Amino acid sequence: MAPPSPEPDAHEPSPSLLRLRCGVQHYGWGRLGAASLVARLAAANDPDAGAEIDPARPYAELWMGTHPAAPSSVLLPGLPGGDLLLRDWLARNPAALGPAVAARWAGDLPFLFKVLSVGKPLSIQAHPDKDLAELLHAMRPATYKDSNHKPEMAIAITEFRALFGFAGTEELKDVIRSVPEVVGLIGHEDAGKLMAIKGYHEANDVKSSLQSAFAKLMTASKQAVSEAIAKLKVRLDDESKIRTLTEKEHLLLSLERQYPEDVGVLSALFFNYVKLSPGEAIYIGANEPHAYLSGDCIECMATSDNVVRAGLTPKYRDVQTLCSMLTYKQIFPEILRGVPVQPYVRRYTPPSDEFEVDCCLLPPGEVVVMFPAPSPSIFLVMTGEGEIQVDSMLEGEKAKEGDVFFIPAYTEARLSACGHESMKLYRAGVNSRSLYSRNTVVLGKMC
């Protein structure tokens, strides 16, 4: 039986506009020191941090939400200790979620909002669907620490590179023809099956052939993989003297320098190589292979940290699970560019009920009003400065780079940009299509 929710504290404000102090993850693939957008935002976000950014430390992810791995806190100056975990604050103020969200997601925030600064490729990975997540959590709770699925969306802030999904049949046939090192690992029988695929083959036949070949590659012995990569490197170095290497070949050499003798170097040949320009996004559903390679992005997902890894990582690899769980779909990802909901606001709506993201770029002196929605929102100020005013406040709250705010359900928010540059904000909320939230409108000038 769940313990009763704590009584509201007399020092706590009524649900309106709340500043958040957010957690940072220092994974090894993050950008170092002040070169990391995450480091700069985190330093600006925490008014009590005091410490300078460590130039030798990687700053990989800024987390905004309630996940216990890096939970956000509500800044409450009148409270002893100065803050309270957002999750605990929501337990004391359940109306802030709205009844629909509170009922469907057991009184918790259903999305996790992030900023990523990728300096080194992340692992070859996939995220389990809900059923598999529950099974993995029950079997290995130390590795898979929650039972939720993790659909996610990445919106490029800078040029952003990634591997996503299996390449098409013709591209895979080119790999078989031109990369003997891969054929040596998967064997001539599986290579022949891939080469024999025709347009009229059933999808299950294609999936079976692709799954068999990929599993052979990922489960090859360390010695065989090491020898294959060494041969590949020598061959590409020699060929670069007489021809221009392809983008994929340059990528392989780059991966080899960062992850020598890793099977993930060769597995990259099986995936689509995706480049996103700022403002473009991709959605990653359950059981789809991917790996972020470089750049900064906004990321939003269901509240989970479940990752099944199998290459390009020093962390635990669950190769058998990864190979068995993948969909083996051969589709290039849809590039999302957001839908304008007003002149200064673009909305990214993925096929997931838990989340959506708005990007708001407000020129100096302009105002946007976000009408009350039946779900809460988290706002991140990326650049510029201005004010945020909600319907229960007489005066606006100053907003600047690195500030993060929680706005409860059914709360109107008025955003204004001041100063000499535009204010750029990102808002994460529950998918409006699932909750029928209202759109935003733009008002006249001020400041």
C-alpha cells in the first residue's frame, strides 16, 4: 500500500510558476567543460552552484523532470533547505498535473525533458517497449532500473548527426559487395541471403535474413572483430590515396579512432546515416536501433532511462536482447520540422501520448500567450531574456538563459522578450492531441 502523501508545507506557494534546479549527467561521451552547452546551461540554472565549470569534465545531459536518476527540484526560498524534489512537490499539489494526467500516469510527470551535448558517439542502442521494459526490470533491476518504455524525440540545436534504423536493401548489398571484412564475420551464407533479396520478397523473409546477418556480426568473437577492423582500416587508408572515401567510410575511421576494436564500428554499416540541421528532429520509437554521433539537441521522452546497448560503449552490453528485440524495419527516419502554431512558435508532435515540444523564438518586444492546457509544462530558456507571467501573478518573473520553469495544468502563461536579442524557449508538455489542449496566440508589442 502506498504511503499517504505528505501534508502541504505552509511555506510552499500555491501552484503557479515554479523555478526548477535541474540535474546534470557527466557521461563520458559529453562535451568537455565550457564547450558543452549543457555545462553552460547548468551553470546558469543553479544560482547556488558557485563552482566554475570544470574544463576536464564531460557535461553530457541536463535533465528536467522527476526521474530518480537526476530529479529536478523546486526552488522554495521560504522552505528549510531551500528546495523540494519536484516529484514530492507534485505529491503535495496533485492538481498541478491536471486530473487526466494524474489519473493516467499515477500522479507523476509522464515526460522527461533533456538537453544533450554529444562530443563522442553514444552506444549502438535501442529502447524497449512497455512489455519488454517490465520484463527486463523484473529480471535485472540493477541494469534496467524502471519498468517504463522510452519513446523519444531529438530536436537539433546545432548540426546533429546520428545513426538510425536499418539501411535499405540496396545499400546493404553495396556493403556485402565492397566490405569483405563484414562478409568474413557474417559468413557467405548470410551474405548470400542478403544479396538474393528481391523487391517481391515477403517482409518476414527480409527481416529473417537481416536479423540473422546482424546477429552474426554482433556476436562475432572479439579477436575476429579486432582483426576485421584492422584490415578495414589498412584497406581504407590505402584506398584514400587513390579515391575519395564516402561519408560512411570516413565515419568508420572516426569511430575506430574513438572506439578501437569495437564491433559497433562495423555495425554502423548496417544503419542509416542521418544529418539534422538546426530545428530538424527525429522520433525514435520502441525497439529501433540508433546512436547519436555528435552535436547538441533538445530531447524529450517518456519518463524512463531504459537503454539496451550492444556496441560503442564501455558500459554493459546486452547483445542477445538487442538482437532479438529490434524491428528490423528498413526505413529512413522521417525528418520533423515542427508545425507553426503561431508566427513565433513551432510544435513538434510525435506519435507518443507522453510528450510534445514547442520551440518559441520571440523577437525583442514581442509577446506570446500560452492558453491554459489540461497538462503541466516545463519551460527552458535557451537564449536571450524576458519575462514569464502566469494568471495567478501580478508581476512577471524574470527569465534568462538557463532558467527552467514548471507551469501547472490549467495555467495561462504570458511570455515576453526584452533586451536586444530574441528569447528562445523550449516547452515540453503532454501530447496535446491526446489531451485536446488549446493552441497559442500572439499579442502585440511590449517592453
